[in-house]
Amino acid sequence: MPIDFYGNFRFYVEIDGFAQAVFTEMDGLQVETGVMEYEEGGSNGYVHRLPGRTKVGTLTLKRGVTKSNEFFKWCNEIMDGTVSARNISVVMYDGAGEEMTRWSFANAYPIKWTGPQFAAGGKSAAVESIELAHDGLVPD
């Protein structure tokens, strides 16, 4: 029986429950648990390795530039001292349009906004990105 791998060709990002289907790329979906080493006195043959703190990566969302300036405005709120955290979900769909899996992140807020790169002879689309910190993955 062949293994059916999931393609990553179709995903949507929901912000506070509303689908934002204009994103073209997402990066930073990761969870990492550190390892603490404990050397026990009198036992020189090994070192205990115990799970340490778990940390999550920051999410980076990219999209083509539109007339909306909502990402930059969201970043400006942070610069003005107002943290406007939002709940984010990344939803992956199969070829038939059925939801396959969902990753949800609590209390996300922008920590970096990057505007498009311009070149006079360039022929690529103008892309902006926003990097978000969050409180971690929320089980569905």
C-alpha cells in the first residue's frame, strides 16, 4: 500500500477566526525541547540527559503587497506601546478542499515587518513579510 504524503500546496492563515487567504509562504512552524545534562556523583560511566525547557519558533508570513497596510499598522501599535495580540491558525487543505490539519497559536503579535524589495529592472512580485511571536501551539 503506497504512503499518501500531504502536499503543502494549499493553506490558509486565519487571524482571530477570519481566513486570510492571501499568504504565499509560512515559515517557523517548530517546537524544540532543550536537554539538560546532570552529572551524578560517583557515576562516571554516563551523564543523565533530562528534558529541559520547550521553546517555539516565531512565525513568518509572506504575501504579495496589497492596498491594505494592516500589517504595518499592527506593527506600529507595538511601537506605540499597545500590544494587540491575536490568535492565529494555519490550516492545510487537501486537493478536494477538505481541511486536513490545523496549527493554532495563542496571543501572536508582530516583532518584525519587512517591506518589499525594489529593483528598477526587477520582474518579481512585491512581497511583504511579518514575523510573529506567540505563546505556543494550542491543541485543537
